[in-house]
Amino acid sequence: KAGVTQTPRYLIKTRGQQVTLSCSPISGHRSVSWYQQTPGQGLQFLFEYFSETQRNKGNFPGRFSGRQFSNSRSEMNVSTLELGDSALYLCASRKGLAGRKDTQYFGPGTRLTVL
Amino acid sequence: GQNIDQPTEMTATEGAIVQINCTYQTSGFNGLFWYQQHAGEAPTFLSYNVLDGLEEKGRFSSFLSRSKGYSYLLLKELQMKDSASYLCAVRAYSGGGADGLTFGKGTHLIIQP
């Protein structure tokens, strides 16, 4: 079974631009979560989507947004990029079942550099 | 809110045993996860605890005490490839659906020959 895939793997943008990142979950997984990872703050939760609806949201400004499609693929968008947005953006998928042991599996991440 | 603490860095010797501690404060606790992350790679799942006690999986074991808000990851027979960051993460139930995982900042484990 294929794992979580993310595209692109690397991206360089300049301040003020916007960017869209893509994530394809493991087949059969309906929940997709996005995380930002930086050396100073570690892994921070951005948002989670399930069945095309945002289910949870972390403490990030409105410049960060996302969506999920009917095939469970997800995109996240960052508008008006700032230097501090440089980070590794990780996508994780899980089945989305109500049971507790619903493990998240991470994709390889997209390394975003803002100049 | 949630708060998770774990040591920033630890050093251990090949073949030895190391214990990585994690303490947390949260409401609506719904499980604790440990992930391993090698430099430049994605986190990979190691273990899951939701009830008190020890979960053993090969060279890796994880322990949970919900009353103390405490967990540890125990690595036995250390190998050089175990050099990585180890992330403790807590899931909390908010009532509207399970929250996303809250991660600690990770413990960078260095294995020396």
C-alpha cells in the first residue's frame, strides 16, 4: 500500500507570494492533518480535514488555509508569505475512525523556503 | 491548552539502554504517541498508549501513567541507527471530534560507539 505523498518536495518563494502544497493520503484514509515543523517551535498542528470538512484548527493566522477534496486529497495554501513561514510542512493521514488507536502516518514533507 | 515537556538532548552508548521521559498537561486525554524522526525525514510511528502500563514492541517499550501525566520511551540494545529525534505527542478529545496531535519539541538522541 502506498504511503502518504506530498508535492512538491522543495519550494522556494519570495515574501508576499502565495503557495499551495498538495497531499495524497494513504488509500482508505479519510482524515488529513497538516503540521508545520521548525527548529525553534518543533511540530505544530495547523488543521485537520475529514470528509471535506475542517474538523480542527491550530493557532495559526488566517493566511494559512486548506481544503480537502472528495477523494480525500488535501491542499494547504499560505498567502502573503513571510520569512517566518520557512519550514517543513508535513501532512499526515489516518483512517478517521472514532476509535482511539487511529495512528497518523506522515508524508515526507514539503520544504518551503521564503526569501 | 496542552503542554508537553521532554529533554532536548540525550547521549547514550551503543548496546546500552536509554529512557526518554515525557510529561504532559492536558484535558480530555485520548492517547499518547511516540514517533521517531531521522534528520531530513518524516516522523515514523513507534508506539501508542492510552491505558496505564507498559507496551512492549521489540527493542522499544513505552509506559504511561495518566494520573501523573507521564510517559517514557525505553530503547534497549541501542544501535547507531537509533540516533534520531524522538517525539512525544498527545491527542486530546475536545467533544467536537478528536484534536490534532500536540507534539513535544522532541528529544535528540545521540548514540556513541
